Amino acid sequence: MLHRSLIVAVVLALLTGIAGLVAFLTREDSSTTAEQSSVPETRQSAPPAPAPVKAPKGGQVAAPVSTSDPVEFAKAAAKVLWSYDTRRLSQPEHVAGLKEWMTGEEKYADWASVADLVPDAVLWSRMGDQAQYATATVGEGHFPQAFKTALAADPGAITDAYIYAVTVTGRQSITWTGSEKGTGAEPRSSTLAVQCRPDRDCRLAAVLPTTAP
């Protein structure tokens, strides 16, 4: 509950453009943060190549990408979060795969915000009866403007938790092939909190309850 309350506070700050946003994002037990133009100089050289998503084995959830770029990681993570396959994975197996994407730093990890996106075991089973699965395509990712403004006012704030907020847009397609076959698709967008410390690969910290533009 503490994590969730802090995330809601962060989102409100993002949407209203409060200059004190960075303080919320980088304080202990927080979970969000980011900026593109004010990213530390070590990230400002050449644009990174897109990080390849490791192909899942035997229906497993794709493994986390190896990259230090928060936008590329967030795009890969969003694709995984918007995808599922009840034909090949049980709900616990899907959940276990998503946990591999999370940061190991407990004070910055809000697993509940990710778990809320997964259907419960009963619903998953019913979806499985219809052989339902979802695939996703990702369009673009960017640092929310309000955060860029806040971080520009205090560039050093990012060096505490190294958590970046990244908004990703894309499209989710759903297919079911049970007694009544069908398909559906809809645009998706999410703001993710991504931790990218300089000495390690990025990991997911949280999914914000509201998308920040």
C-alpha cells in the first residue's frame, strides 16, 4: 500500500508538472523517474541500437533484454507486459516470467503494480478454455515532458535511485480459438518506472496507474 500511495502521488505530480517531481521519484521507497535530454553524459553519446528481446523457449515469457538504455528497455518490457499465451503457460508460469524483469532492489520495486495487469488464476483458466493469447507491437517510447522539466531543474537527483519514467505506446492484438473463434485489437500506452544503474542492465521497477504524456 505504501508503494501504491507513493506511485499515485508521483503520477499526480507528473500530470501537473510540479517541479518537485524528482524528489518524489528518487526518494527511498519511490518508484519512477526519467529524462532524455538531461540523462547523464555517459548516455548521451551515440543513440543505442534497439535491444533484441531474447526469444522465449517452449512458450516461456521472453527473458529481460540486456541494455542500459531506459527507453529501449521500457519498450521491450511493455511488449512483454501486453503479451500472454494461455495455450502454453499457466498463470503462475506467466507471473514467474514477469518477475524476471523486476529490479532486485526491494525498496524501489513495486511488484503489485505489475501483478495487477495479470488475470487471476480463475480467469486465466477460463481464457485458456478458449485458447486465448495476446501479442503486442510497440510504436515508440519517450520520457514524459513533465519529468524532463523537473529533472532539468535538478539533474543530480537521478543519481540516487537511477529510476527513469518512460511512456510507451503500441497496440495489443488478442485472439481466441475456442468454441467461438475471434480476434480483437486496441491501442495501448503505459508509463513504466525503469531502473538503469550505470554498472548493470536495466530492470523494471513499476507500472504507473496513469499514463503520463
